[in-house]
Amino acid sequence: MNSKIRLISAISKSKTDRLPVTTHHVMPYFLKKHMNGITNQEFFEFFGLDPINWVMASKFSENRGEFFDPAHKELGFLEMKRVCSDNWIIKIDDLPDTQYSTWRFYIHTPDKTLSMVLQSNEYTTWIKEHLVKEKSDIDIIAKHVTYPLCDVNEINNTAELYGDQGIIRGHICTFDGFGQPGCWQDAACLYGIEKLIMATFEDPGWVHAFLKILQHRKKVYIESLSGAKYDIIELGGGDASTTVISPDIFNEFIAPYDAPLIELAHSVGQRIVYHTCGGMMPILETIAAMKPDAMETFTPEGMGGDTILREAKKRIGDKVCMIGGFDQYHFFNDCSEEKTRKEVRRCFEEAGDNGGFILAPSDHFFDADINLIRAFADEAKRCIY
């Protein structure tokens, strides 16, 4: 099997020639610090991993009077070109800060200017001040927000050039400036997770209204995916993990909004992987019942999650492909190659039965021992079905 067939077969819950082995996003920090700035594809080739090519490409609807943000010339990590209109104008101002790169992200509308403050360091970007400051701000979003569409031609051109080197992966559109693919997760970025959790008790009707607004925007995007040659698309995000929220909140405020998006994606020929980087065990069956094609990241306790791979495989392994499960913190740094190889074998023995398992680190890594990544990839290739 080549990497593309191997990964797609695993996503389809079929046995493969050997254990598929890959990683989630390849972080720019790691490539710059440890790999002399090589490309993502060169990273996969260097270590012999099954490659994933992340591609995002947007277009706009002229019928809605939309256009690309003329100031958005340099795309950030996994960004699409921002879509504006005369009623949704984006401006960015750099702010002074002695420690981090800091900027205020403005959205100007006829009724009100919304803004948030973002910061970044060499590792990542985070929110210092959230966009939604008053509950009425969601009405401004509902009235004026733009609706990015998928540029199917650009995705397909990339897929054709990439061929069978690996799979083409993307994610459901996020909110401008900073967001996540899932509805709840997007709302958490805009309002703040602590405040959003409290609102589910104090004003659940408002939370549902907020989620419907974000869901509608994502539905429009998903409908535009028809014909796009993606191999799998990500939905979800860490704010729906049970190390963050309760299963009751997941059942009421996440599943009812993301499950229809998965169904819609399937109707336009797309596969979905549902991402929860944290606790998963109490909601395994709930996520599987949403009918994604795959689930990730199956983060172990040593990484702050709660996954017991063998139990997870037993409970949902016949329903979805499982992606992740590897503890990159303890086995990509400060250990012997033998221990790394032993951990690979453990993952395979616990979750590899009958296929439907892709070995990967449980989400991102920034610093890692190159020899241990080599051992990780090499041992996975020795795991034969």
C-alpha cells in the first residue's frame, strides 16, 4: 500500500498492510528549531511517516456583496483568506507589549465595532481579550457576518499534484481571527470557556442562540465542499473535552449542533474526524453516535487526558477509526529508543486489532528528540497485520 491508500483504508476501518503512522499538525516551531526550516512534506519524508497535506482555500459570494480582505496578504498557520463585506470590515492594529507579539483585531459593522486582542510567541497564538463582550454582540454577528466558501478548484488542483503521497486534510471554517471548527469550540474562543460554561446554567437560551448562529455559518461552508477532493476534514476542538466540560454539557450543547454538520458533510461526499484533545472516555459513545468517520486524539493520562486505549477500542473501535493515542511528552523526549518502541507496540496491541487505527502523537509537539521520532516511525512500520 502507498500512504494515501493506507490512511484512507484505516479511516474506512479496514486492515492495512502495516500500522499507519503519522502526526497531527507539524508545528512551524519544531521545523525551524530542530529541522533547519524544512517543509512539512520534507518532514514526513525524513522520518518515513505517512504524510498529511493540510490545505485550506476560500472564496466568497459576489451575490452577497463579499470580497477578500485586501489587507490579508500573508496567511497564518492553516488560515484561509478572510472574507469581508461593506458591513464586515476587518482591521488590525499592533499593540505595544514587552513580552509577546500583541495585536487588536477589529471587525467594523454599521451597528458596532467588535474587537479582540490576540498574542503570540514562538510556539503558538492565544486570546487575551475575547470578541463577544456583551450578549447582544451575537446579534451583530448574526446580522453582518460573512460566509466563506471552499475554493474547490484550488483544493482539487492541490490534490492532483499531491497524488498518492498521502492524504489531503482540512477543517471546517472557524471564526475570523481566532476560532475552532466545532460550534461550541468556536463560541468558547469568542466568549471565553469559563463564561460560556456559566452561561449554560444561567442563560442556556442565549447559548443555544449563539451556537445556532455559528452553526449556520459552518453549514454554508460545508455545502460548498461538494466535489472537493479532501480525504478527511476536522470538526470539533479541545473545549469539548471532558477535562473541560461535563458530559451533560456535551450532550446538550455540542452533539446537537455538530452531529448535523457531520451528516451534512457526508451528504456532500466528505469524511469527518472529530477532534477532542483531552478527556474522552465519558463521551466515547456519544461522539461515535454523531457518526464521524474517525475520532482523535485519544490523549493518555500522562499527557493530561484520560484515554485507556484498550477500553476505547473495545467500546467504539468497530464504529470509527481511532487516530492518536501516543504519549509524545514522555516518549519523544528524555527516554531510550527502546522505551519509545515499546510504547508504539503497546498502542498497536491495544488499539490495532482488525485495523481502523492510525498511530499518531496525541496532538501537537514542539520539542522532540529526532532519534526518538525515527524510532517511533520505524517501530510502527514493523507492526504488521
